Amino acid sequence: MLTIYLVFLAIIYNTNCGDSYLPPYIQPCEYHSDNFVNCVKTQMKNSLSEFTKGIPELGVPSIDPVKLDDIKIDGNGLKLSFTGAEMHGLRGSELTDFKLNLGNGPETFSLTFKSNMSLTAKYEIDGRILILPIQGKGDAVILTQNVEVSLDCKLSHVNDALGEHLKLSSPNYKYNIEKTTFDLKNLFNGNKQLADTTLQFANENWQQLMDELAPPVIKQIVKTTIKTINKFFANVTIQRIIKGYSRKS
Ligand SMILES: *[C@@H]1O[C@H](CO)[C@@H](O)[C@H](O)[C@H]1NC(C)=O
Ligand SMILES: *[C@@H]1O[C@H](CO)[C@@H](O)[C@H](O)[C@H]1NC(C)=O
């Protein structure tokens, strides 16, 4: 009997806990206010760097770094693979645009963020960049400057035992990268002269390499970001994050 009682208490406690906790840096905005969307935008701007560290209390993982799946590129005379890749730097993101449409027609959630990021990985490369042969295997550090990603999602509502939650789906995105610098250690088995010349050439023609490399990386960053925001949404009800929210029927 006592066990059942304790289990029951535990369930109530967990349920309450799941919906009452919000990190102190998130201040719910008032839904019935002309300033609602702007308030959410300011909230997002201010809490972005904390949010990327994760919220263990809500089962939200950190996204700095983002662990990437292995990347394999084979085309245009170049074979390139990255394993154990991690993207660092989302913590320093700036929110440069935000739009939210909630409660009026099709519901959408759009955000644009800009950051300086670095990718670390074990690389293997063999082939040519334009005309220049390149070959090697070792540690790679790739610095990308002012990567801007714009993300448009549909916003839907899901219900569970806790209540009503928001959920992002059907992402569309585009991106722009201002500059990339590659540092590939141990090119040509450590032949420094050959390595330095080739790396310089690769860096002068970074756009060529990034045309192949950026799409799979950005895709994974977008996927991880949305998954993480949805983890947050799944553990807080709409009423918990938006003051005075009620659904129009
Ligand atoms: C909610 O947070 C708890 C940790 O407090 C976590 O174990 C659980 O997976 C989260 N639920 C969802 C739906 O993400
Ligand atoms: C990225 O770094 C450059 C050069 O240091 C700096 O001018 C820029 O403001 C940084 N961008 C972001 C989004 O932090």
C-alpha cells in the first residue's frame, strides 16, 4: 500500500516538476499584448547562449558542441571524409531575425542566427582542388566566420498528459558563410613545403571546398537545433512559456 502511495506521489511530483520548472533566464511573455512577438524575440536574443548549454532539468541536451555524423564527399575529383566531427560555437550565436505567427492563420516560427563556428574532426583527403593535388590524413580544424542560417518552420500543437505543447516541423533553411579557413594537419605525410602551398591554395579557394562540405554540415546543425528546441517544447506546456495563452477555436 505504502509503495503504491509513494509511486503515486512520485508521479505527481514528476508531473508537476516537469511543468513548473523554467530556467531563470526564460521570462514568459504576455500573449494578449501588442508587444508579444517582440517580447519573445528579446527573450530569445537574451537566452540563446544559455539555451545552447542545455537544460538538464528538462532533458534538453547541450548543442555546443554539436556532434556531427561522419561526412563523406566524393565528387569533382576529390574524396574527402570527416569522422568524429564536432561543431563548436553555437553558444556565441547572435539572433539576427525572428518571426512568430501564433494564433492567426498558418502558424510559423522563423529565426535567423549568425555565429563564428569551428569544426574539429579527423580528416582524410585525396584528389584535387581545382588543378592542385591534395592528399593527407590527420586532424582538421575549420574556422567559419559569420555563418548565417535562416530557418522557417511550421508550428503545430500536440497534447499529452502534461497538456498542450508547441512543436516545430517541416523546416526550410538557407545559409550564407562569409569566410572559411582550413587547417589540415599532416598533409602529404608532413611534407611542410608542399602542405603549406596546398593549404594556402585551399584557403584562397575555400568556396570550392565549402560548396561540397557546407550542405551536409548545415543540414545536421539545423536538424539538431530543431530537435533540441522540440525537446524543450515537449517538456513545457504552452501556458508555461506564454502567459495568458489560450487557443482560439
Ligand atoms: C523531460 O525532462 C526529463 C528530465 O527532467 C527527461 O527525462 C525527459 O526525457 C523529458 N521529456 C521529453 C518528452 O523530452
Ligand atoms: C565573428 O568574428 C568576426 C571577426 O573576429 C567579428 O567581426 C564578428 O562580429 C563575429 N561574428 C559573430 C556573429 O560573433
